[in-house]
Amino acid sequence: MELCHGGDMLEAAVKKFYTMTNIVSAIKQLVLTLAAVEDSIEFEHRDLHMGNVLAGHDPNKPILEFDVCGDVYKVPSNGWVITIIDFTLSRLQSEDCVIFTDLSKEMTLFDGGRTMTRLMQAVREDNGNDWKTFNPQSNVRWILFLLRELIKRCEHTVKLKGLLTRLERYKSCYQMLPHFDEIFDMTKK
Ligand SMILES: Nc1ncnc2c1ncn2[C@@H]1O[C@H](COP(=O)(O)OP(=O)(O)OP(=O)(O)O)[C@@H](O)[C@H]1O
Ligand SMILES: [Mg+2]
């Protein structure tokens, strides 16, 4: 198997990455990617922190096309292609079995008051500590986490906070699809 170089992790991405245009594009790419796999394989990533999302610079791909549930979404990339990695904690349905990591007896990931720990605690509350079940809200929680982290690094916070508020209403990325243009209408506050 050959692994492509996906770019730098968002945590370390060069400062010029953190513009509103790039951040909106990154969130769109993540929503569409996750919506597609929520629908096809009941996928939850479950560990989508800044080290597990890569931004690769590719000026040859100004428009990215996502074929999601029969519809094609075109996302201006501004030259940045987002890739998700590290599926250690992920959950998916494969034919007749569920592949997942059982965190029901795990302590350290849930111990403490850090933002990421609180996120893990919220996901555990959503799934009742049954990690086999499919709760795509975890994907939304992680996207909100990433967007909050990106907002800290960007100057256009008002509009990005508006986007955050609109995304917060959804329980899965799939559920966002019919409202995609409205959610990402950045002329709104
Ligand atoms: N396809 C890739 N392209 C570029 N860099 C990558 C790629 N895959 C992994 N990396 C780099 O390696 C780092 C670690 O990879 P990964 O997240 O898969 O393992 P890990 O963090 O050690 O695993 P875990 O989080 O389970 O401990 C990433 O943060 C990234 O910097
Ligand atoms: Mg990792």
C-alpha cells in the first residue's frame, strides 16, 4: 500500500493557511467527506483533533468536487486540500460487522477538564458508553472543535462564529446536506 503525503497537520499549518476563505473551505471539505461516509458506512472518526487533519497545498486543484449521496458539490479550495488521517478510534459498518475501538473501560481519554476531554465525555454521554453504536453527532462535535481551534488562529472571527452557530444545530454531517449553501453563506454574520 502506498500512502500519499497529505500535507501538514492543521496544528502546524503555516500561518498563511488561517484565513477565513481557507477555513471555510476546510470545514466544507470535512463536512462533505464525513457526510458521504456517514451515509455509506456509518462512519465516525472519533478523534478529529488538529493533528489528525492535514492541509496539503495543491494549486492545481482550485475546485474540488465531492460526489455525496448522488449530488455533486463543488468546493473552491484556494489551493488547499484537506485530508483526514488516524483512524485508530474510528467506527464503521463493514458488511455485517461493526469495526470500532471499545472505549467503555478507557479512563485516561475522559479524565480531566480540557476541551478535548470534555468533548470525549460528551460523545460518551451521547452513545451511553456503547461505542459500537452509530452516533454521527460525534463528527459534528469534532468539526465544531476544529472550527473553534481555527477561529483562535484567524482574524475574521465574527463571521466564523456565525458559521459555528449554524453548524451547532445539526446532529450529523449528513443532516447538513440539504442546507449546505445556507450554512456556508458567509455573507451572514
Ligand atoms: N498521509 C500523511 N501525509 C502526511 N503526514 C502524515 C500522513 N499520515 C500521518 N502523517 C503525519 O504523522 C503524524 C502521526 O500520524 P497518525 O495521526 O496517523 O499517528 P499517531 O498520531 O501517532 O497515532 P495516534 O494519534 O493514534 O497516537 C500526523 O500528525 C502527521 O503529521
Ligand atoms: Mg494522530
